[in-house]
Amino acid sequence: MPDSSFRSSMIEPDTKAPTLKRLRQMSRLLDNLITIPGTKVGIGLDPIIGLIPIGGDFLGIMFSSYIILEAARLGVSRATLGRMVLNVIIDGLVGAVPILGDFFDVAWTANNYNIKLLEEHLKFPSQQKSADKWFIIAVFVGLLLISIVLVALPVILIRILWNALTGG
């Protein structure tokens, strides 16, 4: 049974539309802010901040996590939240691969996929049970740990490479 303290913090039905609008705008900003002329391909801030060495992918996951948190507050089910988290994990892990990951970030628009999942849930909200507080906490602890690994792993690899090159 969902925790009543979490239920009381959930978004009321009359505020869902502005919240969804804000999340759509954030998703557009992150995934397809600028359309490449002559194509339907968009580039957002997520692949651009992913170019920042070490911390870029961490920031991308944190921005994407906000959309998931708001989806949880809107009462999205565990199954849907799990799919949203999987989209962000794929985006973060593959996006962390140098060069290839940057191209992948342009093609894999996790935030757009997550907005579609949220919209689908909002069309048929009574068909699914919303996630409880502890599940949501576990999801965000997991995302935070993945983010930390994405920061720590390149630092460790650079240190190993530096030591190998300098003989230290």
C-alpha cells in the first residue's frame, strides 16, 4: 500500500497540465532543442553537456532524473517508472563511451521517450497502481549510484593511463 505521506505530496489533478507542459519543455530542451536543417533530427542540451569531460553524463542523468521524479509525483506506476529509469540508464551508460556515446545521445532521446510514457499513463491513470515512496527512493539511489560511477570510472581510467604513460 502506498505511503500516505508520499500520497499527500502527489500533484493534484488540476495541476497536472502545467506540470506536464513544463516536463515537455524540459524534455525538448534536453533532447531536441535545435533541428538539424534538412532533417527531422534534433539536438538538445543532453548530448552537448555530455561532451563535458567526466561530469557531463552525470549532469545529463540528473536532469533526466527530475522528469522521472515529477512523473512519480504524478502517480506513475512502478512498471512505467522502471521503463523510464531504463531509458535513462541506457542513455547514461552508452553516452559515457567517448565519441560513439555522443552520437548515440543525439539518436537516443530518453527524455522524449519518458514523456511519451508519462503521457500514456495520464491517458489511462486508473489502469495502473502508482509507485510507493520506498520504490521511488530506491530508483533515485540507483540513478545516483550510476551517475557516480559515470564520474568515477573515467577518472580511474585516466589515472591508470597516466601512470602507464609516466611510469608512476
